Amino acid sequence: MKKILAAAFFCAVLCSAAEVNLIPNPTGADNFRGWYRVPGSGITAADGVITVTANPAPKVNAFQKAQCALKLKSGEIQGKKFEISFKYRTEKLDGSVQVTVREAFGNRGNYHGKILKRWDVSEEWKEVRCPFTVRKDASELAVYIAGRYMKAGEKVEIKDLKVVAK
């Protein structure tokens, strides 16, 4: 009986540890502390929701991006399984918003996640889950949120952004 309880406890610990969010600041709190944002971009955060809107100064930089490197060593990611998940809502979208994990290897990279386009419009919160396996030669993972070709009045709200090991 003690062995069964010990095994159950061990499994519970392993399962709960696997669901730890690997993004250091997933809500963009404190002016996106730990993230890099393109200066002047329309990516903001408040009350646990990241909002992507049309760039307020499109002549400065039409491409908007916020990125956050995950604090993992290459040996901790190579060949391992992860999942990016988030919820989003938007009333109108003619441009696109990318919510992905970039897996870097050499000068190249793979992107895992979702690019939201006009057919993804939803006024209700919709959940996205994208499992992926990292290449054996990957050197790092970083979360990317990028808005492209958005027009005035368009916005995408993102919450519950997570990257977890599987």
C-alpha cells in the first residue's frame, strides 16, 4: 500500500511539474519586463491581457513585435515536446497576428503556434493549443507576438499565454 501511495504521489508531482509555464512574464506586466518590443508598436498589456492593435505610428515601423526568450539551455529543449497555448478574441482583423514559439537552430528557425487571420475572428474567447517537438540541434526557444498589416480599429486580445513541457 505504501508503494502505491508513493507511486501516486510521484506521478502527481511529475504531472504538476510538467504544467509549469516557461514564459517568465506571460501577461506582459510591468511594461513587458523581460520582453523586447519594437519601439512605438501597438502591443500593450493590462489586467492580464496582451492587446495587439494597429501601429500608432506606421511610418516609424509597420511591423510590430514583442518577443521573450525562454530561460532554457539547449540540452533542456533538444528533442523534447512542448505546447504553446493561449486564448484570443477579436471583432475584426484584416491583417494578421502571429503568436508562436520560435525554435532557433543556427541562422534559421521553425515557428510553432498560430497566425490569426480574418477567418479566425471571434468575439468570444477561443483557445488555441499547438503541441510541438523541438529539433535535436535547436539552441533556444523564444515566444513571438507580432502584428502585421493591421488597420485602425483592429485589435486582438490575448490571455492565458503559456508554453509548457509535455
